[in-house]
Amino acid sequence: MATTKKKNLALVLFLGLITFGLYFVLRKSDTKKSMLREWTDAIIFAVIAATLIRTFFIEAYTIPTSSMEKSLLVGDFLFVSKVSYGARIPNTPLSFPFAHHTMPFTDDTKSYLEWIKLPYYRLPGLGKIKNNDVVVFNYPMEDFRPVDKQENYIKRCVAIPGDTLQVKESTLYINNKMAEKPLKMQFRYHVVTDGSGFNSKSIQELGITEGGPIETPGEYAMLLTAENAEKIKQFANVKSVEPYIENPKSVDTISMYPHHANFPWNVDNYGPIVIPKEGATVQLTTKNIPLYARLIEVYEHNKLTVKDSTIFINDLVATSYTFKMDYYFMMGDNRHNSADSRFWGFVPIDHIVGKGVFVWLSLDANESNLFKKIRWNRMFSFITNYGVTRSYFLPIGGFIALIWAGLSIYRRRKAAKA
């Protein structure tokens, strides 16, 4: 009951702030406005309207890293749908427009004020997160910031609440079945040549952007799609192309979540684990508590202590715990070059921002020629569970041009009549 009241209060406060802003802009005055006043009102209205669209409907996002290569490329400009899963009411509504967590042109100046802090509340959406959705979320390890101001990440949601996840020799299994593979998924390959190198133009034509020679002459470590691995095999100077797969016995408890010796996993051999679900109860032991400690203490705001092999939650002995939220497991399609849930754990529902739906522009930072810099084959393409669709730049661009031409003709005719 108390949680519901907090959520309702958050919604009322936020809508009150928006209503006040709209009233300030739209209120009518009997006095004639000066040019400066008209421009000021127009700018304020534009900022409020854009903020509403950005908060409740759709937001622009740029791919900064290669963790989703080749499904999504560095330099892709996306639209992220907030209505797909339901828009969140901001935790920190008092913030500088269009800035995320830092003021423009500064390194560490906060772009938000914490005078008003609203609890998590999500409006109804068009649907729920499904396996293989491309999801934007707040990076859950940034505890020093409010949730809505934590850094934005984009990954593929490979497991949803209640799923059992396991990675065996780099192959992902969900509920004991091999998971669907994104079309452009990449892994690291060991490439051996006859001692000669590669033609840079041939590598560029294949879109291979990561990897290079290792210590042994004629040997390379390359991040490749299955398609590119087959094409590399056809090169005359290539003797072998084999995927790197970590040995299950080569554990990495320092890097792999939950960073504990009870879970001897590595990047290619992980789990099995069950993804926590709201309302589900798990039996707690000193062996499995490292897997759930962060969820209980940080995300769901409980006091957790372990004394003499006894677990205490909020100073009471606990042998079980019932989760208050849904959680998700995120992985990048560039499986051997992605900092994802294998390294920092589950993503709570209150960290979910939206769904990646549309690439409207894509720029190649390695190209100096402006025309070649634009990846025309990715413009106006839709994001699917397997990658991006073909470009709809020509039909959509033509449609926009027709609308523009129609409006121009209408204005000219209206002006002529006047």
C-alpha cells in the first residue's frame, strides 16, 4: 500500500510540474507581446514539447562502442521507443534540458538537481520485454547517480524473468534450448596465415574493424561474424580459422559476476542461473548469497549482513527472499568484446529505458570522404531481433519530399489568394 501511494504521488508531482510549465507558456495575456517575449515563449514551448516527447515517446541515441557489432555499428544513430515498455517518470525531474547526467562542455558538473526525488513509476506500455529485444537501459553499477541519470547502455536482452540461462563453450542456452543467434553475431577467431599479412582493402570490404596480429608471426586474433570467418578461410594465404573458446576449467572469478569462488565461470562457460522474477522466492544459503546480495541490498534497498554463516535481512534471520522486481540478463552481439551481464549481473526493471527500433543515420568514423562517411545502406532501417532491415531511405525520403512539395504548393496558393 505504501509503495502504491509513493508511485501515485510521483505521478501527480511530475504531471503537476509539466502542467505548470505548459500553463506558463500557453497562458494568454491582454497586453501585446514584444518580439523578445514571443521568441522566449516559443523557445520555452519548444523545449517543453521536446522534453515531453523525449521523456514519454521516443529518444535519440548514438552507438558509442562496438559491443553490438555487427548488428549495430559504432556511429549508428538510433531512435529508442519509450512507449514499447512504458515510459518511466523521471527520478530527478529538475534537470537541464537534453543533457543526461553532465552539463554540456563540462566533465563533472551535474545536469540535475536532487531537490525533488521521485520513486520509480512506469506508465503502461505497448508490451513487455521479450527475448532477443535490443534494449537501452541505465548501467546498473553507477550507484553514485540516480537511476535515470546513470549511463545509457544498449545490449540484447537474452533472458527474461524466470528464464534459466547457461553459456556452454560460447553457445548460449535458454531454458535448456539453444538460443536464437543474431545474424551478425561476432566471436574472436584465431587466424593463421603462411606468414604473410592481409590486404587492408580486402579487410575493409568485409567490414572487419577489430583485431590484428598477435605475438607469433603469421597469427592473428580477429573478431568475425560466421560469414566473414568463412570468407577469410578462402584467402589464399590463410591456413586455418578457428574460434577462441575459453576452457571451462579456466575460471575468472575476478571478472565474472558475481565475482566469487563459489561461481567458477568464464566468458564462454557461464551459469546455469535462474533470472530473478518479481514475486519469486529463492532459498538463501551462504553459497548462493553472492549471486543475490546486490539485488537485495542495492536494487531493493534492504540491509544485508552475514554473521557466522547466518544471513540477516533488515536485522532479521533470513533463509529465503522474495524479489520485489523483475530482472533481465543482457549480452552484446559482439560476444568476445562486450562488457555485459556476464561481468556485472542482472538489470532491474526500473533501469530499463526503452527499445531500439530505428536507425535514422549511420556515420563511419574511419572515412574522411563525406559521401562515403555516410552508411547509406543503413539509413532509415529498422532494428530487428536478427540485425537491421534493408534501408528505407529512398521510399521514406521520397514520401517526405512529396509532403514538403505539397505544403509548399498549398502555401503559395494560399498566399496568392490573400
